Amino acid sequence: MARVGKATRAGILFLLGAWAAMLTANPAAAQESQAAQAQQQPGAGAQVHTGTSTGVTLETRIRNLLADHQYFQVADELDQLPPEQAQLYRGILANRDNDPAKSIRLLEPLTEQMAVSGNKDQEKLLRKALAEDYLREGDWTKAAKAYATLDSRLGADLSSEERDEIEMPLKMLPLAASDPPMTVDPCEPFIMQVNKDPLGLTDIPVFVDAQPHRWMLDPTAPFNLIARSTAREVGLKVSENAVTIHTLTGKPMQVRVTVIPRFTIAGRLTLHNVTAFVYDDADYFFPRTGYQVQGVLGYAALQALGSITFTADATIRVHPGRESDSPATEAEEASTALNSAAVAGAKNAADPTGAHFFLDGDQVIVALGPVGSERMFVVDAGGQQSYLTSRYYAEHGDEFAGKPTSQFSIPSDSSIPPQPAYVAESIPLDVGGTRVRAHYIQVLSQPLGSAALDDVYGVLGIDVLDQLRSYTFDYRTMRFTVTTE
């Protein structure tokens, strides 16, 4: 999990994550390479990785493009790689495109040869993606083993940021390794009424073994979470074994595990054998508002919702299930959106009101803007405040010439000192052809030195989403759409 919202989880807790980020600025088309931009535009150099330079191999360039979230460009260049390397990156792209079954089919056969190749960069990419795939599939046993292997083989080569990424699954998954897989009952589309909790985030109605509760949404969280008092009230069996984690709130906390036999969302969508990790109530109690978090519905359960539309009248429209449950043939896989940039562009053109979004760890990244010059943005809905990075400033610096700056504290990471920033009174946002405007957005003029922040064009949150009439995340098609007033 790339920690864009790491400190936000500690301060405001449990982002609305996946559904809160996805509005991108409409940048002027850039004809130069990003490396050239880094030299010619202010504030860009530290975060641009995709320029060419003497001695850089094609595989290194593609790996840099991948780290830079340039998924369409990666797809467009894979045919130039040897077959095994192309298969590796197609598997990584399938992981980013939220197709874990396809990613597993592509990556598993490469595991052995990657282990003996000595290429630790490639092995790290493979093992991280494969571990995430098993986790998204709900295969607790394989996921626990995959994270343990990643740690034992490559732990010494992981950065501190990467170690933070894997702390939760590495420690927590062994508690759930023997849990049964979750199943989902068929369900027709439905509408549910939701509430804003005292933290400004969304709570939805759920039934935990027929007892009503309200749980937070956090689609970026890889796990469902439940308060110890709630588990006790329902009569759930909680594991005696516990582990201590630090990265969820920024301070030590113990978690255990339980399995919820029957879990129903809004009285309509029923899930069975839902694994949830149990936290002590004090870890998610907010004295100032007197608010106790009863539970958190994370990605593992929310995937079952399929397509979700948030509206301005505090309702959510749900269309459960995937578009198709039949497995794709090899020929069909060759034509998926991320196997060629041409296909990806055609897909954008065919659906001008939607934009492709991707999952990268616990980041949800959206490719928005005109086809062929999309820019990647990420969300921090819990931070309540949107801002644009120096990467955006590098392309729009002329718009701020002669304007004053002020010091801006990064909402998602209190460890970063205040940074000089401009205020943009109005920024045009292009969401797959739908134009909206965001008002009074902070624009950083310098890189932060954090890859998770500097490699995207902005971090956009609830203050932007609240300006919309509705917005939809469709996990079946990986498309994000919005409607305006």
C-alpha cells in the first residue's frame, strides 16, 4: 500500500479512498518528453522518471514508466520486450487493472525462473503484485505465504516505504490463513441511504449476523475491520492470537481476527464467511465528537458491490457483480485495455463520459484528461482538502507568475514541513470528457521528496467531490464517471 493517506488514517482515519479521488486537471497537451519538461519547467525534476537517456535499456525504461503510473505507455511498448519480460509486465498491468485472476495466470509460471534470475527489481515487482492478487481474490492461505516469501527473500531490499506497505498483510494474514473464502449471494441493483459520520466520511447500514450497525467505507483498506465491543455484542468468536501493527494509525495497536458467518449490506446484498480483523475500541474512538467506529468495510467486501454511484442526496446506487463471470480466452486477453495503448485510447473514445482508474497497492489512481495526454491523480478523501503537486505546477507554472505563495501543510503527512504553495481560484477538471471546475486549490511549487506524492499530479478529496451531483466507480469496467449540477 503506497501511503498517500498514511497520516490521514492516523488523524482522521479510514478514508473513503477509492471513490473520492478521481478528478483530474485538464493539462495542456505536452509534446516534449517528461525528461525534457523536468529540465525546462520549474519544480519537476525530482519526480519525473520516464525520460530517455544514454545507456538506459528498454526494460529499465518500462520499469520506470510503471513506477510513474504510465500504464498506457507501458502497454504500448511491451511487444518490444522478450516474451518472458513482456509476460511479467502484462501480469503487473493486469494487477493494476484489478484483474487478479488474469494477473495470477500470467505471473505464477514466472515465479521460479524469477527466483533464480538474480534480478531483484523484477522479482520484487512480481512478488508484490502476486501477493496483492491473492489478497484481492480472498485466498488468505496463498496471500499469507506470498507476503512471507516476499519478506524473507527481498525484505533487505525493500525501502522503508515499501516495508510500511506490507506491514499489515505480512503480520495480519497468518491470523486468517485458515479462514474459509467469502461467498456472495446473487443480488439485484438497489439503492441505500447513507450518512456522514462526525469525521465527515460515509457510513452505510449493515447487518452483522442480523444485528444492525453502521460501518465506515474504506475501499483502499485491504481488510474489513470490526470493533471488539461490536464483535462481542454479536457473539463472534475472536482469535486468542493477536499481532501488533503500527502503520494503520501511526501508533502500536493490537488486532485479532474473526469470521462473520452472515453479513448483509443495506439489507440487500448478503455475504457469507466475511473475515474481519478486530481492534480495541479505544483505537478508533474520537473523544472530541464522542464517536466510536463500529466497523470498517474495506476492499475485500466492497468488491462485491460491483458498480457504486454516490449522489448529492446522500444515497448510493449499487449494481452488484461483475459484467461477466465467464473466463476470458487467450485471444480475448490479448485485446484487453491494457494490452495496447491503441485499444486503451479507443476505449476512452468509446466512453467519453468515463475515465479508466487503476489500483496500485492502496492507491486508487485515475487517468483523466484528453485521450493520449491523460494525467494521473490519486485521492486523499479523509484529508478533506485537495491540492495539486509540483508536477502539475511544472506544466502550468506560467499561470502563477507574479502571484504570492503561502505555506501549506500537507494534509496526508504531518511529518512533511509546510511547503510554499499558490492558490488556484479555479481549476478545470476533465473527467473522461465531462468538465467540472474545482475552486481554491493549493498548488505546490516544489517536490516533496515523496515518490507517492511527487509522481502524481494531485491529491483530490471530498471538497472537490462535494461539488458534484454524482460520481460512479464501476469495478466491473474500471471506469469512473461524474455528473454535474
